[in-house]
Amino acid sequence: MKKLWIVIAVIAVVLAGVIIGNKQRKAAVKTEQDGKVVVVINAGPKETDKVAVERLKTNIARFNKEYPNIEIRWTDRPYSPDSFATSMAGGTAEDVIDLWATEGYVAERGYALDLTEFLDDWKYKEQLNHDVMKPFIREGKIYGLPKDGYLMGLLYNKALFKKAGLVDANGNPDPPDTWEEFVKCAEKLTNRKAGIAGFGIMGNGAEAGWGVLNWVWQAGGEFEQEVDGKWKAVFDSPEAAAAYTFVQNLKWKHDVLQSNLMLTSQDLQARFSAGQIGMLMAAQDRVTQLVNQYGMKLSDIGVAMLPAGPAGRANQMGGYFYIINPNSPPEVQEASFKWITWNILRAMTPERIREKAEDLRKQKQLGFLTALPIFTGEVDRKMRETANEYSDVLVDYHDVWVEAAKYLHPEPSFFCQQLYSEYLGPALQEVLTNRNAKASDLLKKAAAGFQKRFLEKM
């Protein structure tokens, strides 16, 4: 009986929170004096960060020139899967929520507004790239719009490729297209006497687990799946084991990896720029780091699709999406949609591209366009035409990323940092340092541990 009363009390508290929260939200729809619709966004800057606050205020002022009847307020609360459901249930969640690309499941749980009605009336709807929006599409309906992000590709040293004879009929560097070609390229690039490894692999800490994702997807494996309403660890599959074994063979059979296997991505970039590594898995921002931080020639850097595995292509994506609170009043939802789409479009305008490029020229730095091809058509064309005027400071491998977006995979949805650092990473380190390690046994133990310690407690 005592437990029953506790349950009733908890339900009462939650319901009260929802009622109070909704009343407070409805009261905040219109300000008392100027009649503006108020939209609250999350993940804003802390008041102590004066530069970031001023930057956001400037952006809001620009928005208000077009939408003077919408007032934007913000909290400095970032998205957190640990507290998100509670804030939604309690009516305290913001109107616009900036969250990770991994969180598409929120649509299925009723935490994200179906944007179909708004999009039907939006003039740029047909130019949206649906490949990029896959994480937030459910049964043909769109629940989130992409803000920015990255896609993983293959970086290769053009000079080393030419020196190894890895060129096409026209003498241009010819990157690998499949796992088999990848191994052959890595073997030709590797020169132990010259201190050159064909491929640089992340083997340090969480990055080791993060870096193995693409191999597993390309082999046909997965990491977390929802089964009958519950999330399961599924990386104990034969496909995942095949991926780990492939990487293990890169070390013990083909000998194409760097001698120190416990390197970070920063370590690998330094060696890649010095001509000691032929190929890396990396996102577009790494290109600018190679030039800005390590002094590598841009002309020596090639970017290609990741090679296809037994199950085909897979390219890891990450980044941020916007969703709208389905519990916000209709006026606020409409205003929220205007804020989101205005921000997405502004990042693509020729005006914004010129501002960014001119700043880069003043700083004598190299920058990049977002790798996520959010738009097609005129919006994308005008942005890239403008960017081409600043090719000396803006890096863009548009053709690669448009193709890669057809095969994108978001990172695992839950406890991914623990998954990388405590389970996938250690298993990868074991196969890299132990010729006789059995990948299937390692992953079976890792999946069971991850399931018990994390997923079962959700």
C-alpha cells in the first residue's frame, strides 16, 4: 500500500509540473507590452561569455529585421539525454531544442513536432537534401532540420600516392574504392625504411572506439537497436567481428599501420602532414587543421569516399539538428520554425559566406564549408558559387560529401562515449596488440557488459 501511495504522489507531482509548466508557457507566449511572440531556445551562451552573448544578440537583431514580432530568449542549458525526457514531461523544455544527430528516436517518443505542415508552406522545401535528414525522418515525416555537422571521409597524401605509383591513367592519385583496394594501396604506401605507414589508425582511448564505427557498418554490423521497445547492444554480431578481424589483419597480416598504435587523431595529423602516413579517416575540418596547424600543402591533401566493405558503403555523420517542442503553443511553434529556417538559410547565403571568407583572409587562415550538404538546387548553387570566389581560404569537397550523404550513419544513440572508451576501444586495442585475440569473443563480452551496465538501466 505504501508503494502505491508513493507512485500516486509521484504521478501527481509530474502532472502538476506539466500543468504549471504549460500555464507558464502559455503566459509567456505574448509579452505584456509589445505583443511579441516569445521563443525560447536552448544551448545558448552563459551570461559570463560576453563575446558569445554579443554574437547571439547580433544574430537575433538581424533576425528581427525580418521578423520584428518574434522575441528570442535563450537558456544556457545544452541538450542532455539524461534530463531531456524529464524536462519535456515537466513542461520546462525550451521551444527550440538544438540536439545531436544521434537523437532521432525522440520523434518516436513524441518529443519532437512533426514539421510536415510547416514545410509544406515553406518555399525551400523541395531543395532540402533528404539524405542528410534521414536521422529525423520517420514514416516519411520530418521531425528535425539539420544545423551543421560532419561526414567521415578518407584523407590521402597525394604526393605519397604518386610516389607509390597509385595513379590513374591520367597520372592523378587514385584512392581505393573497396576494402580490397584499400589493403593494396596501404601495402604499396608502406615503407618501413622511410618510416611511412600506409594507414594511420586511432588506437588511444575513446577515439579507438569512435574510429572503428565505419568498419563495422561497412561490414553490415550495428551497435544499438530498439527491439520491442527496449534498446539492445548488438555489436556481438558476426559482421562486427569480421570488421575487427579486418583491422586486426591490417596490423598482423598486412603490416600497414603506424608502429605506435596508441595514437590520437592529433598525433596522426602531425604524422600525416609530415609524410609519414598515407591515409587517414577524417572529417573535412581536419583538412584545415593540417594546413593551419601543421603547415601541410593543401595541394597534397586528397579527400575521397571511405572504401566500401562487404555490406557496401557507410559514412559516419555527426552534428546538430533542430527540433520544435510539440507542447509549445501553435503561435510559438510557427515562430520557432521561422527562427530555425532563418538560421539554416543564413549560413548558406552569399552574404554570410563572404563575411566568413573575409574574416579568414584577415586571419590568414583556411576555413571550410559544412560537409553536410543540407540543400540542393539554387540555395546550394549560390552558396558554392560565392565560395568559389574565396577558394584560397574556403575548402570544399562538395562532390565527395554529396555522395557520402547517401550512405550516412549517425553515431550510436545512447552512452556513446562510454561505449567507445570502455567497450569498443579496448576490444580494438586488444586485436591490434594481440595477434591471437579472437574478435568474436571480445565483442561478445563487451556487448554483454555494455547491455547490463547501461542499456538495461534505461
